[in-house]
Amino acid sequence: MKKIDINLYPYQLKKENRFTQFVNRYIYFIFYGLIILLVIQIVLFLVVVIIYIPYRGLVKQWNILKPEVNNIESLKREISYFKNQKTQYESILTHKIKFSPLLADIYASLPDNLWLEEIGFKDKVVSLSGCVLRWKEDYLVSIDRFIKSMEKAPYISKVFRQVELKTSRKINFFGVEVMRLDIELR
């Protein structure tokens, strides 16, 4: 026997499949999500454009100033090269002072009434400090004789251009009047 279906409600909707049910249920969320993504893209685009316009100006300025910057960089390299060359030349040209012949010449030049208390070496200058006693001649005569004798000494005359009295003053040394002197060899 055949089965007969009688539809008493002819306007009833047909049963939908699962995909269409899913789409109908979530279409609004998908639509709102797409709108939010579109708004985010527009905002990011505007941010990029706002940042790019000043950047484009900076790129133009950089292209204008780039030759000058390259010139400055090359000058810096040249300066560092010349500084290295200068230190190399200074190390070659610097006179090495041999203290044995220097002290021998100083000792040979010392008069009997003059003694040294301190000998220093700084920046290619030898400084001598001492005292001279008035004995058989004046203080200044003894100092002058000492300086002239050092200027004629073989090693000192070869290494130093000038021997010069920097200061001299009278002081009391254990109850005896002496003259304190400072001499520089340059």
C-alpha cells in the first residue's frame, strides 16, 4: 500500500541544511567583523600616510645633505689617518735621552759651590733644582759659569737646544744664605 502525505499547512518552510542554518545564525557577526577589519585597515593606512609624508621630506633633505655627510666622513677618516701618521712620526723623531751621558755632562759642569737637589724629566724637558753657595765668587757668576759649561758639554749641546735659568732666589739654608736655582734644559 502506498503512503499518502497530506499537507494541512501548505506554507510551512522546508527544512534547511546545516550550512545555511550556520550562515543565517552568524552572518551578522561575520558582517560586523569584516566592517571592523575594514576600519582597522583604513586607520592603519592613514597612520602610514601621516608618517610617510614627513618621512618623504626627510628623505629629500637626506639626499640633499648626503654628499656633505660623505665629505665629512671622508675628512674624519683622513684626520684619523693623519693622527696615526703623526704618532708614528713623533715616535720616530723623538729624541731618546740617555741619562748616563746627560748626568756625566751635568756632573762635569758643576762648580764646587753648587749642588743639585732634584733632577726631573717631563715632556722632553729636563729640570734641575739646587742651591749655590757664595764662595770665592758671587752667586750669579757661579750660576752663569754652570750654564755656559753645560751649553758647551758634548751630549747636552747635541740633544738640547737651550739651557735656561728659570728662577733664582735667596733663601736661608740652616743659617747660611744661599741662592736657590731652577734650570731647564730644552
